[in-house]
Amino acid sequence: MIETCSKRCMLLGTVCLGVLTIVILILESHLAETLSGSHKMKNKTFPTENNSTCWMHQPFKIISECHPCSDFEIRSKSIGVCIHTSFKEILKCENGETVTRSCDRVAYLEERAFWKFTIWSFVLGTISSLAVMLRMRVLNHKAKRRARQVIANGSI
């Protein structure tokens, strides 16, 4: 079935699938943030600095999003929350207390890794497609040359 499709049809199908993939990724990212963003963090218990748990009982604001701890903080163990996951976020509770809490992952680092993977997959796919097209051209040229030789020799 796929052998009967023209190059234009195959290109159109590939572009449509690529656009559909990007739309689904955007929707999935948006829905993941809105549906489970606030509930996920309240159910997890992460180590906190100075054993403060005000963020569990009171409303809080995130002053600094989850980000990696520095190498110095991890090695020196100056901030206890950096020992567990190597990531930290800073919260400010309603009563004014500032708390450093360990967190499990950094969104922008995961997103960057995803886009690196996507770009490399696209590059490798493009190179592979070009190699296949070049090989097909070479094989077609050889087949045409053999057919010309057979016709020229007159031995059909």
C-alpha cells in the first residue's frame, strides 16, 4: 500500500503527522500542568530546612522555582535539602517564614532534554532518509544501465 504513494503524498503525510505530534505535546504539557500541578506537590513530603512544615498547613508562595543545587551546596552539605535530590525550591509561607524545600525534578531541564532528543531524532531521521534516497538512485541507475546493456546486446 505504501509503495503506491507518490513522494508528494508521503511528504504531506509526514508533515501532517509532525504537526499532529507537536499539537499533542503542547496539549499534554498544558493539561499536565493544570490538572496535577498543585495536587501533586501537596501529597509529596520532601525534606525541608530547619524541619519547618508551615507549607503543609498554610498557603504559600514559591519564591524560587525548583532548580539544581550548586556543587558546593551538595558537597559541603550546607543546605540539608540538597543532599536528598540535589534540587531545591524556596517557599514563603503566609506567616512570613521562608523555607527551603527539596524537590524531585526541574521542569526546564527535562524540557531541554526532551527537545535535544527530538532534534537529534529529526536530524538522524533526515540523514537516514537522504541515505536511502541516494542508495535508491544508485540502484536505479545500475538497473537502467543493465537494461540498456541487455537491449543493446539484443539477447532478450
